[in-house]
Amino acid sequence: MTSTPTLGLPLLQPSQAQKHVTVNEALVRLDALAQLTLASRSLTQPPAAPVEGDLYAVPTGATGAWSGADGQAAVYVNGGWAFVAPKPGWQGWIADEGAAAQFDGQAWVAGSGSLSPNGAATMFRVVEIDHTIAAGASSDTLPVIPAQSVVFGVTGRVLSTITGAATSWQLGIGGVSANRYGNGLGLSAGSWLRGITSQPLAYYADTPLTLTGEGGDFSGGVVRLAVHIAELALPRA
């Protein structure tokens, strides 16, 4: 046997020369895989300037030094890429997405609370944006609620004091429920909101949130909003 069965750590062989090279490579791999943080799962070619110990999930169609390593974890060690086949149930953190992920045997599924053997998943995640409030009676965000998601609630924090004639504000869905996620909300920097949906609510199209001034119009301000959602992933054929 030349490597360990789970993490693929290289093993010393009888009468091997340069034993320290093998031991050091095993330690670097262990360092990367034991507290697993994937820099990304979306890059199809290696980064131009990797750092020793960098770890990536190699997606389908990878090129360059990752060609032929689809589905594997690539760790940069001793100036080159070593590949480890992840096992079903491995868990880690995807740094460029800010999300926990679990390997289902074929792919890394972000935010998965549970997984079926064929990739069906219940996924929980938070979609967060910083919204600059437009002048006027109300201000719509980008479509922050994704289609086919279930919303449990919205939290937020005023980053830059909300200005204008408004004495407070409310948050909801324009044309449906202007105060679904809160009203009488504070204007000053540091003010916060925690709007809980009375029952988890499904949205079937990409949907913006709407901020509406109470007592007058907005003239500016910045608010950080976080939508807490669940999504369902289909099983593979």
C-alpha cells in the first residue's frame, strides 16, 4: 500500500530514500484536509499563484494542471498539485461562497442539511446584500430572494444612517405586504431588524425586498439585509 485509504496520505516505503519528502507531503495534505476549507468549487483551471496548502474542489471540465481530475480535491503541495478523491459525507467550508458544504459522492452541495444517496438535498443558506437606499417614498433591492425558495425570515442592520423626512421605515414585498418583515424600524446606524415569517413562505420567482419610509420619503442610507432561506435540490437521474 502506497497511501492511506481515506485521505490518500503518502506512506513511507521500505528502504526509501528522502523520507522527509514523503512525510512532509503527508503532513501538508493532512493540514489541508483535516479542517477542510475549499477555496472554491467553481474554478475550472488552477489559480495563477497558489500558496502551499491551498485546497480546491475540481469541477467538471477542469483544464490545465487539473485536467482529468474532475470531482477530486486538489491540494497544492511541494510546488505542484496533488489530488484526493473525497468520500461521501465529507464536510467542509467553501471560502469564496461563505457556505458549509457536504460531498454527496459526486458533488459538493452547499448548505445541505440532509442528502439522499442520489443527490437530493434540503439546503439552508443566507443570502446577504448591502443595499443603498434610493431617494423617494420606497426603495427596492435587487431580487435577493431566489426563485423556488422558502423564506423563514429576514434580518438586517443599518450601516449608514437613513436620511430624509422618514421617521421610521418598514420592510416587505412591494405590492404584496409592505411590512411583512418589520415596521417602525430605526433609522440610525446600528439599528437592526429581525423579521420572522409567521409561517415559512415559498417564493416562486426571484423577488426583491422593498423598504418603505414611514412619515416621509427617504433621501439616502445603507442597510445590510440577510434573507434566511431553504431550497430543495433534485435527485440525479
